[in-house]
Amino acid sequence: FFYEWLEEHYVKELKKAITAEIGSDARLEYQILVDNHRKIGRNAATADQSPVPGAFESERIKNPFVIPGIKKLNIDPQLNVEYTFDTFIEGECNKLARSAGKAIAAKPGGTAFNPLFIYGDVGLGKTHLAQAIGSSVISQFKDKQVLYVTSERFTNQVIQAIKNNGVNDFMNFYHMIDVLIVDDIQFLANRPKTQEIFFNIFNQLHQGGKQLILTSDRPPKDLKDVNDRLISRFKWGLSADLTTPDYDTRLAIFDRKMVFEGVELPNDVIEYVCYHIRNNVRELEGVLVSLVAQSTLNKREIDISLAKEVIAQFISQVSKEITVVNIKLLVADYFNLPVEKLHSKTRKRAIVLARQLSMYLAKNFTNSSLKAIGSEFGNRDHSTVIYSVKAVQDMMDTDLVFKDTVADLEKQVQLNLVS
């Protein structure tokens, strides 16, 4: 191991230095000395199956190079076994990030997505997706060392390493990781020493073809009080955002959670919950747990009445019903158009786009059927609504300015949802 490490990191520099001092005829030889008689504990025979001593029992990371006779470290990846690709529901809100994650899991360090920078608001699945990639790598590559760490824990480890004069050992440990997942990287802000050490680790891993996966609540360009060198490196690979899940995705997430919990709820309750809990996947899951608890402990039937009580604990105001008419008025006002233009048969680009956006929002924010939505726009049929929704989704994939426009409209709809 030492031989390979020296060959990889220092052989060129050593040869250059020796040639400069001795001449071109100089020959480089080195020998690795191992103390086979040093006591390493009663479990020495199974050292290759043990986690790194002290790595996670405390915040201190010990240097694995000082463990005599060790052949293969088995580092606890610190992953949640429930966070897998199978339990991560794909939707338009996360398709890019999930697809990139699958590609990385199949070829860690071998794609253009290095680092993968996943960002989005709280509760949208960043940690789940990042850990799902790690779990998938482990299942496919038994020899890969995967490690998940929060930026807070990483910072505490840095502090401990500095205190114990063990910074080099600390960095050497991290240099051995094949897939490093750092959660909530934004919390490295205002920590210059931690940033400096992470910069070194990032460079070593990246140059060595290792995979880095980072999560944050904002894109790299919006990180504050983080060194520009780090921000530049965060942009090297792919930045993929997780956005608020649409109604259909929320239904799928809620259904998956019901299967996991082994419960069934009436359809009207499911639809009511998914209609009102819009911004946070964790809240969706929390509502289900609360419904089951209330029903079990208080011997109550799970119905709309109970659902309203539970949801009131999660959001300050229960959303009022939004209609297709409300959405038409909002979109018409946003584009400064008479609402009647949305019903017309004109092919003017601006009006067609406003109508398609209205249909897209109506599908995501109302319980109206496709046929009912179409009838609100000059008696158009359901196929027109399907086409319009698809057209908006496709344009969002290729036009970032348009994507921002849609996001702005969605926020305005949500603001109008509370009474």
C-alpha cells in the first residue's frame, strides 16, 4: 500500500530531486518497513474487517497509516439504509439530479458530473438522493470506500485534528475515500481553516478520479462567505436543483410512504393531504405518521375531518380551494393580457404561451380533470391540455429564463392559496 501510495504521489518529485543532486545515472530504491511484532489488540486477526478505530466513536480521525499490518479498511459509510433509489420517487422536480445520480453510481468518478452539487430547499430529498448514490455504489463496487458526513461534523473533526496536531493524518484519511458525500456544504461559511482543509481534500480526491457529492440549500453562485476557489470547484461538475414536487409526484411519494408504513387511507383523504401539503416531502410523511397515530391512540376514523385537524398542525393556514378561473386571472395579469385572450383561437406566440402556462398550472394546482380544464379555455379538449403541459415541461428543460418565469408564477399561485 505504501509502495503504491509513494509511486502515485511522489515518485516524479523524488526522481527529479535525486537527478538534480546526484546526476542522471542515479537510481531510486526504497524499502517499506513493517513492524509485525507490535501489539494491535486481541482482534488483530480480523483487522481488515474493522472500521477505522476512533473515526466515528469520537470526532477524531486517526491516521490509518499507523495501524500495522492492515490490508483493507472497512470504513462505516454512515448511510441510512432506507435512503435508496428504490425509495426515491422520481418526478419533474428531481429528474435531472436523479438521472445524474444513477450515472454516477454506475461509474463513480468516471462521469462529467464531478462534483455533483445537489441543491434545493429543506425537505425536498437532497440527503436521500445523495445517500442513495452512495448505497448504490457500495452494492455495485465492493472495493469502493464511501463516506457520508455533514459539514458540521466535518468541521468538528477539523477542530479536533488541529487541537491534536493531527491535520495531516486527518487529510490522509479523507484522501482514501472513493466517494465522499458532504451534506449542507453551505455551513462551511465563515470557517476559513475548515475551507482550506476541505479545498486540499477536494483537490486530492478530484485529481485522483474520486467522486464528490455535495448538497446545499442554494446553488454555488449564491454561497456566502465561502472561498472563491471552492465555489469555482463546486461548479466544475453538475449543479442540479430539487424543486417543489408537483401534485402527481406528491401523490406517488405519499403512496410509497403508505406502503412502507403498511397502511391504507381513503382516496379523498390522500388527495386532500397531497393537495394542501405542497412544499416539503418531510411534511407529507409527517402528516401520514400523525394521521395513523391519531387514529390509533384516539380510536378515530381517518377521514377528511381528521385530516384537516392534522394538517393545521403543519401549516399555519389551510389552503383555500384554487380554481382554473383563479389561475387564468393570475396568468393574464402577469402577462398584462385580457383574460378573454386565453380563450381565443389566435396563434400569437405570447397568447399561446400564456394559455399553455395556465393549463400547466391548472393541472398542478387544481383537482380539475383534463377535460374540465380544457373547457375553461374555449372548450378545448383534454389532448390540448396534455400537449400544453408537455410543451411547458420541455421548455423548462431548455430555457432557464422560462423556468424562472414558471417558478415565479407557481409562487404567486401558492401565495394566493392561503386565506
